[in-house]
Amino acid sequence: MAGREQHGMVQKRGVGHWFTHLGLIIGVLIIFFPIWLAFVASTVTQPEIVHPPMPLWPGDQFFNNYRDALVSGVNAPVAKMLLNSFVMAMGIALGKILISLLSAFAIVYFRFPGRKVFFWLIFLTLMLPVEVRIVPTYEVVAGFGMLNSYSGLIFPLIASATATFLFRQFFMTVPDELAEAARVDGARPMRFFWDILLPMSRTNIAALFVILFIYGWNQYLWPLLITTDPSMNTIVMGIKQMFPSGDDIADWPVIMATSILAMLPPIIVVISMQKLFIRGLVDSEK
Amino acid sequence: MEKRVTFKGWLLPICLLLPQVIVTAVFFFYPAGQAVWQSLFIPDPFGLKSQFVGLGNFEFLLGDPYYRAAFTTTAVFSILVTVASLGMALFLAVLADRLIKGSGVYRTLLIWPYAVAPAVAGVLWLFMFNTRVGVVSWYLGILGYDWNHVLNEAEAMGLVVAASSWGRVSYNFLFFLAGLQAIPKSVIEAAAIDGARFWTRFRTIVFPLLSPTTFFLLVVNIVYAFFETFGVIHTITSGGPQQATTILVYKVFADGFVGQDLGSSAAQSVILLVVVGLLTVIQFKFIERRVHY
Amino acid sequence: MATVKLSNLKKSFGKTDVIHGVDIDISDGEFIVIVGPSGCGKSTLLRMVAGLETVTSGEVQINGAGVNEMEPMDRNIAMVFQNYALYPHMKVFDNMAYGLKIAKTPKAEIAERVQSAAKLLQLEEYLMRKPRELSGGQRQRVAMGRAIVRKPDVFLFDEPLSNLDAKLRVQMRLEIKQLQRSLGVTSLYVTHDQVEAMTLADRMIVMNGGIADQIGAPLEVYANPQTEFVAGFIGSPATNFLPAALVSGAPAGTTVGVRPEHATLTTPDHGLVEGQVSYSEALGSETLVHLRLSSDAAFTVRQNGMEPAPEEGHACGVLWNSSDQMHFGADGRRIATP
């Protein structure tokens, strides 16, 4: 008996065990199939796709299709769209982290008139996704002449307090004595922020960076509205623009190569920083 | 909760807050206020003047069969997306939780789609089911089923639901797996010693203990289906056929930017705002309850 | 080297007064222990000296100069915190050097001062480690080292030993005392542990509800407590208190205090009070005999461990010298014995 329960778990053995794996493998295959198909399509020729069924195994056009996409694309070179997406995602992630760190520091470590009001105003913004206020936000951005610009892509999306709230929660868990010790050591507020608080927040910053980078990279509606110039398109919204409007047949290999390129950076970020990513996800929802 | 230690002064903290305050005021509060303000007006056909109509835009919307249809569509769509993605995720999480070794490998394999943008997911599924070149639609044709989501409303809805749920499975899987792994093994062992078989254990012990996670995911997924699926709808169906997949967020976009009906679009924004507000309140109530749990 | 003077020092949070006015003159090199139960305001008092709490009224002077409005760093003090407050992301060396770096001390001097402090505290081999890689006692030493390297005028200790286990606490207590003696730095030390207070202090401040009940050398406080609270708090086991009515000859309306070590057991009807043994605790060197008096009050007698302990339920009398008997008024103050 003791031997059977040695893992301290109620566990299926033998056949049941293999069914578990089988179920998971089928699940993984279903989840993977659309990505696999896109990858295959990005390595074959247009005729192979338009005369269905298309092959389910990669062809030999990998370099041609990706080169076509990156260098010329359909409306704009995909390389340029990748750059735009990268600037936007980095801008949103870094910008939001920067302003949130500063304001969370102010709210937690200072007492000043109006502090409560600031806190509640910022807290209010937690509730409203950009989708709900697109028309007036568009007008504001247009009024500043920020259409088709990186700042127009970035600023409206950092105007929310999720990150501020997270950093506030984290700062509250930093022992009071550390700030006192720093004061006794002679550290002024910004020195304490820079020498103590920031290094202690490293993992939180990194985890949040992963989440925000993906959030920024995957934006669709906002870039769709404010980038009318194809050379300012981000890659995620640019794919849809590659479909012809009339009855013409879409350039599927290039479109699929672009799709793969569009998912690659966030996938790399998620897989390589899996632990931080999961932590960031769980933190940001609590 | 308050900090015991604080630094003196008010100028420095105000300066520290300033970037966030400016960005939030200009790109958040002002537009949100504008949305509320605009919802009370109807612009004249030349866009020169607006006429104050009070709650007229709202009255019109609530009487508008198209808007009511969009409400129903959104409800159906979000329920289907939530049920499909939660169901699939729970199934996979329960399986992965039964493994002692290797659940980490499956986790790594299953979190990929989280990184795929909804709009890209839309393109991938559009490609599979494309009426001319789609692999899945072609094989369905061989089996004698004539797939055409461009004309068939039910098929269009099915496709956007599948594409929207697909990316969500990863997210829900992560939370379900974490929830399952947090259930003390001794509880399950006790049930096993009491003679409960797997399904009974799941129904009577595991699922009730998992209910906080499930409820949380329910709210989060509804919010997702309401707002973040715009990319899927726009890439696959553009709200068609016959507005069969026009969800509320899509209608705000279509009326405001395509139809240029700013008053109505703003009123729709305000209604959505109320919906998000309600969902947020529900979520906070729930989090409070979970703290006491 | 410094003197510290607190003059009628008061602190309130809103309408709540937490320190009701403390006065003390601390001479150079003196070791002052502030002792009292939790919530008595002892930490607040220390933090006012440190400059971590504002002063509501009264004055803190260091070396004769008022420092009420000065930032902690300008007071030239160093503080050791209860949970050590080591910077978790810095190595031991950097933890100790941080204050010097901020003061823009030359690098060579920083290294030299940290090295000599580390040597003094036997921390030399841990300088390149992070705090989480150290044991509790080592962390405690690092916290002390951080205070030492700054060569402050005043050391402030806020319950520095309360996170250590009992054995280590005794050892560190000794080390702190020796260190303070050899460095000769004026020190204020907060603790709730009366044994720590007795062993470390040159003079101690016994705090009770925001009031300094008594200030004096440990033995003087023990021998001559000024209030009922001090008599009960200092000394272990605690002083026995009886209503005056139970003790013949005691002034009416007072409370009589008798230390357990001053009382002896005798045969029934021969004691100043009578009672029954409820139980005895034999601790080896001593035995604590707990009695239930005929008036239903509890009373403890400490006797030599070699003497035979009476059985439970055994009736006996209790005797003490009238010179050991203390009297406290209704306000808790000591009344001079006539």
C-alpha cells in the first residue's frame, strides 16, 4: 500500500495514464494546427494554395516568400511594419512602466494635498478600455496632428492605470524599515527610489514588461484608425490591409509569411520569459 | 493600508505624478468626457453645427432594431466564446494536472496562442475556412458539407467564435492549472479513500473548490469577448453577413468611423462604458468575497 | 561622542497623545534602555530621536543643539532596526557602505571603514554575500556594522534582538554591550524584554502608556520602584500585589507589593498572610511556589531550589521583612514607608 501512494497523489496508472497523454496531445495538435497551416502556406507557391487542397507539409519557398514579404510586402515592406510594431510595443511597455513607477512612488511614499483625489482619478481609468472611447480619442490625436505618428500610436494606450496600481500594490509590501534605513543612511527620496526601490522591483518590472509588450504588439483597432499611411501600419493591422478589396485572389504565401512574422516576437517573448510571463499574468489580474 | 514612513514635501510628488496626470487627462478623461457630451447631440448633415437632443440618441438606440440585434449578437457571441474556451481549457488543465511529470512541457506547448493577436488569429482561421482556398472548408466539401461563412450567418458566427476562443484557451488553461494545483492533494486523497471515483471526485470536490477561479475567468472572458475580439470580427466577417456578427464594439466603430454618425456612436460608447462599469463592480465584489473565503 | 537631551518631549497622532512628555539628560557614552510593554510609546520615542517621527512639542537636543527640524541623516545618528532592514539586493559590503557612499566618502576610506567594522564583527568572509544568504545572527551583525561604519554620535537600537532565538539573543546581547563599551558611543536601546534592559542599561527609562514612569540605573529601579507598574514590570517573577486590608499595619487604601524573592514560607498561622499551595514549579536553582491566599488572591514565593517544595493543597503562612514591603497609592505612585 505504502508503495502505491508514494507520490502522495491519487493517480491513474497504466492505460488511464496513456489516455491522459493522448488527450493532451490531441489538444496541443488542435491548438497548433492553425499556426502550422500558416507556416506551411508561407513556404509554398501561390498556385499550390489556390488549387486546393494545399499541402500539409512545408515546401521550398521559405526564403522567397519571407524575402518578398520583408522587402516589398503588399502595400508596404513588412520589415517597416515590424519596425513600427516594435517601436509601438516598446513605447507602450516602457512608457507605461516609467510613468507608473513614478506616480506609484509619489502616491505611496508621500503625503501631499490631493493625494487621495489623484489616487481615485487614476483608479477610475482601470475600468475603461480604449475601444470604448475611440471616436473622441481619435479627434484628440488628430487635433494634435499625431495621426500617422509613433506618439499617436503610443500615448492613448499608456493612458490607463493598471501598471500604477500594480506598482502601488508592490510598494506597499516593501517593509517600511527599508525606507527608514535609507533615510538614516542619508538617502533623499529620489536616491531611495533609484538605489533601493527600483532594484527591488526588477522582477515585477520585467513581468509587467512582458505583458505590456504583448498588449502593445497585438493592438489592432487603434493602429487601424490612426495610421492611414501604409508605411506607418503596424504588422498586426497591416495583414488585413494586404487582402485585395475586389475579387482578386489574395497573395496567400506572403500574407501567411507576414502572419508568422507578426506572431514571432510575442511568442519568443512568452516562451523565453515563461516564468515571468505567468507571474505577470497572475499579478496583473489580482 | 498606509505607509508609516513618508518623505516630506509636496512639489516633488506632484512632479512625479505629472506625466501620468497629463497623459491620462489628455488621452483619457477628456475623450471619455467628450464621449458623454457628444452622446447628447446630433450633428447636422454638414457637420457644422450640432443640435442638443438630450437622451434622444439613447432613446433612438434602444428603439433601433439593428442596435438591439447587436446586443443579442454580443450576448450570444460572448456566451459561446466563454463556454467554448473555458470548457476546452478546463478539460486540458484537468488532464495536465493528473500528470506528475510533464505538465510543464504541455504548459509550454499550450501557452503559445496567448501571444497571437486576435486579428492574426482571425487571419489564420479565415485561411483555414476560406471558401476558395481553405483546407478545412475543402475537406468539408469532400464530406458533402458546403461551407460558406460569407453567406451563412450561423457559420459566420461559428467561425468568429472558434477563432476568438482559440487564443483564449491558453490563458484560461494557465489559470485553471494553477487553480487545480493549489487544491490540497490530501482533500482529494481523502475523497479517494472514501471511495469516490474520478468523475465523482471532480464533480463534488474539485469543481466546487475551483469555483473562485472559474468565476474570475468567467468575468474576464466576457470582458474579452466584448472588447478585445474586434480584430477577429474585422478580419473575418467585417460584421456580416447581414450584421450577423456585428457585436457592440464593432458597431461603435462602424457607426462612428464608417457611418460618421458621431452622436449615435458616442451614445453607444457610453452604454458600453456602463457595461464595463458593471462588470468591474461584479469582479471587485467577487475579489472581496474571495479574500474572505 | 555626544550628549542627548530630551526636554518635555510630546507626541500626538491626531487627538491621541502617545508620548506625554519625557525628560532625560543623557551623558556622553551612556547606554540608555527604553523598556516597556508593547504600545507604551517606546519605539515612537526612539523614532523621534532618530528624526523618523516629527516632534509634537518639546525638544530633542544632540550635543546641545536642537535637532527637531533636522533630517535623520543630518543628526549624525545610526539605527539598527528590529527586522534589520538590510537592502536585499545589495551585498553585505554595499549595505554597510551605502550611507558613506551617499555622503561621498572617498572610496579608499569606505573600504577601510567597512573592512575594520567587518573585522570587529567577524563578518569579513561574508562581505560579498547577499543578506538572504546569511543566518539571522549574521544579518544582525551586518545591521550593526552598517551603524558602526558611519561613526555616528548616537546609536539607536529598535528591538534589535527580538527576531533571534533565545540562545542567540543572550550571546548577541553580550556582544552589543561589549561593542558599545569599546566604542564608547552614546546609545538608546528599545526593548520589551526586562532582562535585556537590566543587563544592558547604564540607566533605563521604564515607559508605561506614554509616560516615563521611572528613569534610573537598573538595580536602583529594581530595588526602589517608583510606581506599581514599574514594580510589576521589572523583576521576574513579577511582584505580588495585595490590597492593604489583607496585610496588618499597611496604610489603608493602598496596595501592598512584595517581591517573590523577599517572601518565605512558614507554618500556618505564623505568616503575615495565609494560603494554600496551588502548584510549584521546580526550575532547578530555584522553585516557584504558587499560592492561593485565603482571600482568594494569588501569591508567588521564590525559594532556593535545594529546599523541599511543599505539596499541592498544603496550607502555609507567608512571611517577609517589613522593610521589603512597598506601598502604592490609588494613582499607582509609591508611598514612602513611614
